[in-house]
Amino acid sequence: MGIVMFLGPFSVLLGLTGLAAFWWTLKAGQYEDPMGDASRILADVPDRPDVDE
């Protein structure tokens, strides 16, 4: 019974930490342009000028 009293609040805290991390990435704009990222990875010309072909 003692382990349940430890794991219950620990799991709630872990879930809230994950939710806070997701909320932080949402506010930081991590998910703003997913289609742009998908099309840039297929581009033949690199975005960085320091990359030699």
C-alpha cells in the first residue's frame, strides 16, 4: 500500500510535467510550419551557404 501512495502523486507529477513541456513547445511556435519543414527536406538546394555540393 505504501508504494501506491508514492506512485500515485509521482505519476500525476510526471503527467503534469509532460503537459507543461508540450504547452511550452506550443507557445514557442514549434508546430507553426510542419508542411514547410516537410518540403524543405526534399529541396535540392541547401538553405545554408556553408554547405558545399
